[in-house]
Amino acid sequence: MLKQYPTARFILQRGGWYFITFLVAVTINFFLPRMGTSDPVEIIMGQSAGGLSEEAAHAKKNALLKDFGMAKVDDQGNVIEQKVKSQRKVWDTVTKSDIMVDVYTSEAVRTSSLEQFGAYVKRCLQGDLGTSYIKNKKVSELILDAIPWTLALQLPTIVFGWIVGNLLGALAAYRRGNFDRIFFPVALFVSAVPFFVFGMLLVYVFAIQFPIFPPTGGFDPGMVREFTFEFFASAAYYYVLPFFSIFLILAGGQAIGMRSMGIYELGTDYIKYAKWLGLKEGRVLMYLFRNAMLPQLTGLALSLGTMIGGALITEMIFSYPGLGLAILTAIQNNDYPLIQGCTLLVTVCVLVANFTVDILIGFLDPRVKAGLQMGGN
């Protein structure tokens, strides 16, 4: 059908696969919290219903069931209830003994798993991710509060880490000698250290042994979030350790990749020809940098797309008020709506990033581009 338009067919094929992946991810996101033997509503009621009257606990349970899409509702949005018979042991003053009597209670009519899933998808499409029971606030509002902190932490670290790492990697490949002999093992070591290990190491050195920077938090606890110089100065002070815990590792990884690509490019004919022409060193280095850039651009696009999920561990270590801390708090308190909302956001960001990179590679990589022009997949 689209044989005459290979590019459009390529985009539609990739888009179809990513859409299927998205549906699978949404399905897992919904059913995973429900795969355990425990009912999430009963867990939340056990944590938060203490001290409530019987009527208040009943109303709270119905509200939870409604928010989870686990109860059938009428046209006015009220939970449909049914009478359920059970037995209760009471003390009979006539026979002076315990007897079992029938009692009737009102319980919400539960929906099936497929109905719950349909309601969940419908709410997601309407932009309703539910309500956090710990914060008593809409999940979408909590995510919007947390995302600016995550972006402020991740975006500069990824961009600066990418630029600095690639420049140093290209320089190491071009200069070689003592600079490369010192730089390469250092970059290799730094890039191999996990984020959480490096973060804890920075906290131990610069917050405990030498208390220069605060160990946790996004700003001074005594301050209020407002657009003032004092608040931004405090946020910048608390920003230093989380920034460097990500920046140095990213820069090291990018430098290793660029160094390898640079060494490969140095053996190509165009670099030899440029040197033979007597071009300035900076010009030759620029040619090398530009032609070794394609894999690095792919890495940058992936990093930008996955930065929402990539900051989770760092934010947990530093108690930084971003999306990672929100997920940690939600998991610790079984706040299922917030967990589902955050993981759904991370899933969408990763899929969009991968899809964008796939399409960009199709246009930028000459080998893939040639395949498209020949009608290949």
C-alpha cells in the first residue's frame, strides 16, 4: 500500500510497534499492583481508617473503590451498593451464651478486572490519574509539582555532561600521549561507578567528613517556595552535590564513547588528507568531532528522553523534591494512584524518546537512509 512512500511506511511501522509497546506497558502498569493477594483498598483502609466512625470508614472505602474504578456507579456517579448477609457473634442475655445472628451490611458492587481496566484507560485518556491518598491531592498536580525539580536537575547535567564529555573525548583521541594515558583510566573508572554509589560517596565526603554542602533536600527546610533571590540561592546551594553526582558520570561515559569514535575517525582518509593539506589542528579536530558525532547524538537523544526516569535514584539518595522522591514516598505508603501515575509518565517519556531516536537515525544515518530509499524496512 505504501510501497511508493518508504519513509512514511517506515514511520508508520515504527509507530505501530511503539503503540503496541505502550499498550503492553499500560496493561502491566495497571495489573502489577493487583497481582498480589492483598486488596489495595483494604491496605489503604488498614493504614488510614483508624479513629474513623463506622459511617466515615464506609464512606472512605466507597470513595477509594470509586477512585480505583473498582465499584459500579450510577448515572449520578454514586457507588451502587447491595445488601450482604453475614453472621456475627452476640451475647444472648436470655440463654446466657454466645449465639450467631444474621446481620446485613451495605457493600459496594465490585466491577470485574476488565471493567476496572477499561475505567482506568478512560480516566487516563481524560487526563485523570486519580487522587493520592497520602497527599490527598490529584496525582497530576503532584507530578506537575515534582517535574520542574527533576527537569532542573537532569536537563543541565545531561547537556553539560554531553558537551564536556565529548570535547574531552575528542581531545584525548586527537592528542593521545600523556593526556590520554591519564584521562582514559579516570574517565573509564568514573563512568563505571553506579549513580547511587557515587552519590553516597559525595555525601560522605562533602557533607559528613567535610560539611561543606547539605546532604539532602532541595532547599533550606525553613524557607517557603517563592520567587525570591534567597530561595533560589538556597536551591542552588542544595543543587551542587546532586548535580555533580550525575554530571561527572555522564561526562565520563560520553568521553569514553567519543574517544573510541575519534580514534576510528583518525584512521580515515579524510583526516589524513586534512593533515596533509596542513590545516590547523583546531579545524582537523572539528572535522573529527563532527563526523564522530552521530552515535553520540543518539545517546544524547536517549538521555534527554529518559531523564525523567533517570533521576530517580539520585533524587532518592539526596531526598531531592523531584519525581524520584515522589515515587519513593508513594511506594513506601502503598499510594497506588501516585505509583501508577509516575510510572505511566516515565513509560511515555521513554517510548517517545526511543521513537524519536529511531526516526532521527532513519534520516541521519546514511546506511538506514539508503535502505529507505531502496524501499527496505
